[in-house]
Amino acid sequence: MPKAWTGMAASETGGAAWTARLPGGGSAVSVVVATAIVVADMVGVGVFTSLGFQVKDIPSGFSILLLWAVGGVVALCGVFSYSELGAMFPRSSGEYNFLGRAFHPAFGFLAGWVSATVGFAAPVALAAMAFGEYGKSVLPGAPPLALAIGVVWLVSIVQLTGVRHSSTFQLISTILKVVLITGFLIAGFVVGTPQPVAFAPSAADFGYVTSAPFAIGLVFVMYSFSGWNAATYIIGEMRTPQQSLPRALLAGTLIVLVLYVALNAVFLHTTPIDRLSGQLDVARIAGSYIFGEIGGRVVGAMICIGLVSSISAMMWIGPRVMMTMGEDIPALRVFARRSSQGAPAYAILFQLAVANLMLFTRSFEAVLDFIQFGLLFCSFFTVLGVIKLRITRPDLPRPYRAWGYPVTPVVFLLVTAFMMYYLLVERPLRSFLGSLMMISGLLIYALFRKRPDRGTATASPRRE
């Protein structure tokens, strides 16, 4: 393998060499904080906006809740596979690390290139703009762009202060998010006026569940569940990652699964289906039925606070991809530098600059459209890498083994393949542009990587 990537070989035996040691010694991120990152990264605006389009073709309480439950189960199938890889190769950066180890460093760079440049900056900009729009209901007259830029800068400053302060901020903001959503759920079931919707299965539900709208609805549900792999981007900063990573991914995904099913149940329980059908702001509509005239402000404040934790999670984990790439590739080494507080300052500032550029140019929506296929592509091959390594490298130590193997990875692969097929059919040009961006990553890799030494290129990975 190229000399610039030889450090990855140490992770084959458990990866102690790649467990980050921050200033002062010791890993900094606990399993609780890692779980908070997973929850914060997953719960954005998707769950508050998707239901209106689902009930147009699936006007059944049971089928809708089953749709969200199936999405959660598929996400859990991904969790089991990523946990196996993360425990084997506990190095920060997610797919960049996993694909490089399971297939080839160039494949890992391809995933890292997308993530480090726009893969996190675009969702940060989108979440910030949503913060600005919802913030208008709390602060009437406030310019959404100013609110968006302000929240991104605020969160970035916190990240620059170091992992310890980032952990505290992430934990508090995520707990507050979950508490507010729980309060909304309780109010909905206690105060809301019940609607004539049945959550028990009926004969008609079989037709809904086997219909094309159910399958297409699952695509958008899975987008709402994206982020279940968030903790894999900071494995190197976690305490005992071989144990902590699987626990954080599993706990975070289960928490979000329960919240998502409960939120959709409350929306349906409190609001007539005909009022939700085709609407984007279903949370605001449900809030008006629960809280009356002030419902819009209540929901707006809840979503705003929740988005702060989401932006914080993405501003934390995104720069770690660029940081790890900088450790491997000399041309990017500046991004590997950490401040005295342990923060990859240049990588954080780079993502901040890209997110701000997207906010000013309003380009983040277009970027998100054409990178969706690439992100799914990388997730697909990451899970496929679990199967490949089980066959080709059964000798590798596996501190955690994917539960339900081979069924769980196959389920994830089938659903992800369907999502990619849907994007290719429905958005061929955008998918093509996304593919071009990935290909450009290969060209950049060819320019940046160091030429391998003769001995390094042929040597077997080091084992202990």
C-alpha cells in the first residue's frame, strides 16, 4: 500500500495506535456523548416535514408507523455492520477509513473527498437555513440568513475551544432537544383532541404496505434516519472504542426510532389527516391543534433548539474526515494540526468557510441533491466491505461481530440498492453529477498521494 497510508495497518489488531490522545492524555469522548452525537445528527427537520407527503397515498395510522419502524430497523442493520468495522479499525473519519481498509485507499479517499468538501458542509448550511426560517416564528422580523450564519459561527467557536467543551455543549443541547420533543409528545397525547385514526392493523393495511408509495416513502424515511453512523467519524476520540462505538450507535438509533414513531403517532393522533395531506410543515399544523394560536411559536422554538444540536454534531464530526486525510496525505497535512485544546482548527475553519459560502450563494440545496447518490454509494460499499472481509480476511480480530450476519447486512444492502435505483430513475442528471464528483476525488487522490516505496508497496500489513 502507499507509504502515506501505512499507518492504517496498525488498526488491524484493534487500532490502539489510532485511538486519539488529546492534550493532557486520555481519550475524551464518552459513550454518552457519542450517543448524543448520533441522536443530534439524526433528528433534524426530516421527521417534522415528511408525514404530509406520506399520508397522501397511505392514509393509515398503522401503515405510517410501520413505515417509520421499518426505516429504523434498516438503520439498525447498518449500525451492526458499521460497528463491526469500527471495532476492527477504530480510527476517526467513517467511510474514508472503512473503505480504505476493506477495499483500497483510493476508494476511501473518494468517500473522504465527498464528505470533507461538501458532504457535511451542505447539511450544515441546510440545517442553519432551517434554523433561520423557524427562528422567524420565535423572533419575528429577524433575517433568516443572519440567524443561519450566526448559529453556524456560534457552534464553530464552541468546536474550536476543544473536545471537552464540545462534549459538554453537545450533551446539553441534545438532552434539551430530547426533553423538548418528549414534552411535545406528552402534551399531544394528554392535551390534544383525539382524531379518528386507527393504529391497529386492518385488512386494508396489507394493500398499503405492499404498494409502491410505501416503498417510495421508505426512501424518504431513510433520509430522516441518516446520521445513524455519526459516531464512526470520531472513533479515535472515544474511550474504549471497541466497546463504546457499538453501544453509542445502537443506543442512539434506538432512541431516534422511538422518537420518530412517537412523533408521527402524535401528529396523526391530534391532527385530521386531510389537514396534514400534502403539507410540508406538519409539525406546526399539529402544534396549532395541540397548543392553539401559540402552537407555531412553540414548535418553532423546539425545532430551533433541536437544530443547534444537529449543527453542532455535524460541525464536530465533519472536520474529522479532513483531519484524518491530512494525517495520511502530505498535501493536506495542515488540516491534521490540532490546537492545544485538541481541536482540528484548520479543518473546522475549512468546513465553516464552505458552509458560509453555501449559505450566501444558496447553493446548498443543489449540492445536497447531487451528492445523495454518492453518499448512498459509499454506505452501500462500506456494508459490503463487512461481507468481503469476512470472506477474504477471516483471520482479522473482530472485537465486535455484526449481529444477525449475514441477514442484517443483506437487508441494508437491498434497501440501499433500491434507494440508489430510485435516484437514478427519478434524478438521473443529479445522480450523474454526484458520480462525477466522486470520480474527481480519484483524480485528486492521484495527484496528492505519495509514490509508494518499493518495500512499502509489497509489504504485508503489520500484525502484533
